[in-house]
Amino acid sequence: MSLPERHPLMSGTTTRSPLVRAIHGDRPGTTPIWFMRQAGRSLPEYRELRSGTKMLDACLDPEMASEITLQPVRRHGVDAGIFFSDIVVPLRLAGVEVEIEPGVGPVMGQAWRTADDVARLVDRELTPESLAPITEAVERTVDALGETPLIGFAGAPFTLAAYLVEGRPSRDHLAARALMHADPETWERLTTWAADVTGAFLRAQVRAGASAAQLFDSWAGSLSRADYEAGAAPSSARALEHVHDQGVQVIHFGTGTEHLLRSMHAVGADVIGVDHRTPLDEAEEILGGDVPLQGNINPALLTAPWPVLEAHVRDVVERGRAAPAHVVNLGHGVPPTTDPTVLTRVVELVHSL
């Protein structure tokens, strides 16, 4: 491990936390829980703080990003903070024109689809100067969290490349999948660049104090196993190489990825996040029985009557016992319409089991 001496894993501050123990394959006395997208639109204090501020501007304001990361930890008593950011932030830091349009998602200034487009892109890289807002935000957050670990956040190269090629969110990623097959050399240059950019982004968070890292592959589920292993897995493995020498555990998550679980684990992940479509005991059987899992409460049930949600949460925890260790989470992110008091109640329930 080559982390700085002040890092909370080096000082021991977060080493015995339930989250860190679980992602190392242990089962602490309290089952850890956190929620993807726990920092954000479901919280009134978030909406008040971010009023009038664009999403990416909020992500790059160290004081605001830190405060947003801390809000759900204070409110819900979750076992980890997840760094408030967006998967396209490293693209913005690398000089790519991108904005998050409300109700739409990330929209690029142009679509990057040709060999010439990619040739103009790959000379851009992240520097300590460009990463300074991220480093400062993480340091502020870690200082405030104390014994509660912070999880670093980054998007997988395939998802970044898909946004770049499509130019905006897409249901089927036809242009990206077409480029993968029509011009594999350009595709490889693009995903290699995306791997190094998002890997540097994640490494900066780890070096600044994150006690774990999570790589999100939002769109990997659109790929067949063969396409994933040929056109996405190599770049995901390259991205994770940026943090492997730091000694932190890596969580890997994607949606609609039951057919990819083994392949996603093979890129270098320590923990596999499972979406709400696959029961955890079935996911563990697919993975071979020795992989810690994260997940997978159905986000849709957060608005169900409490007896329905409680029974579901208990079932998720019970199925998670098939794995050597389990971090409770959602099968995707917190919907913006979620009542925050429900999330707090779910945390209390999981901690009581």
C-alpha cells in the first residue's frame, strides 16, 4: 500500500468501520448500508443548497461538493459517504465541452465518432492542477466524516465512451456499439483514453482520502458478453490499474449486467454491485461463491407501503448471506421522489438485523 500517511486507512481511522470490513470479505456485527445517489435530489437540504447552481458547477465547487456528500450521512446514518460527482466530470476537467441538461442528462458540445475526432481528443489529460477541486473536496469531506469512510466515484470507460460517441444519453447506444465493430482501432484509442482519464480521476480521490472506490458502468448491460469482453473489459481493467497499487478495495456496478457479472469481476473488482433484477443468492452462485456483494433493494419499492418494503429489505439481507460479505444498497440510485424518512427507516432496519 502506497497511500499517504495521513490517509484514514493508514492511520486506522476507517479500517475497522463496517463498510471497510465488509468490502474486505468480513462480516461485522452491523451490516453496512449506503445508497447510490444518496446525495442529491431526494433531500430538501440538497435542493436548497444547489438552487441556481448547475450540476457540474456544483461538482467542481469543493465546499459545495463536500457539503452535499455529507448531507445524507448526517440525515440517514449510513455507513459510508459517496463522493458527490458525476461520471462526466473528468471529461469536463479534460477540456471536453459537456453540460448536464435537466431532464436529459449529459450533453456533449459535439459527438466524437470519427478517427479524426478521437485523434483530437486523446492528447488531453488530467493534471494535478485540473484535479485540484476534486482533491480539495475529498480532503474536506474525509476530515468531516471521521471514522465513516468515503467511497470514491468514477464512470467506467465504456459508459464515458458511449456518451462521447452518442453526444447525449441514448437508450440503445447504437452509435457506440457500431463504432466498436466498424472501427475497432478508433474504438480502442477512445476507450483507452477514457480509461486513463477516469482512472486518474478515481486515483485522485483515493489519494486524497477515499477508503474505497466504485466504478460505475451505467450502460454495460447493453452489450453482449462477447462485446463486453472484447470492447469494454480491457479499458475497465486499465482504469482500475490507476488505483490497484493504492491498496483500496474496488466495487464494480452496472445495470442489467447479470450476464456480465463474472466478466466484470475479472477486470479487477473486489466487490460486485448487483442491480435489482438479480437476487443476490443467484448472483453469488454465478460468481462462484467467494465474492462480496453489494445491493440490491428495488428502488421502486421505496414508495411501497412499509410492510411491503420491510419484507423486501429483510429478503435482500437474507439472500445476501449467500455471499462471504454483503453491503446493503439499492439495485440502482435513489429516485428523486423518494421520501428521505423512508431511507432513514431502511438504514435503521438493516442495522437492527
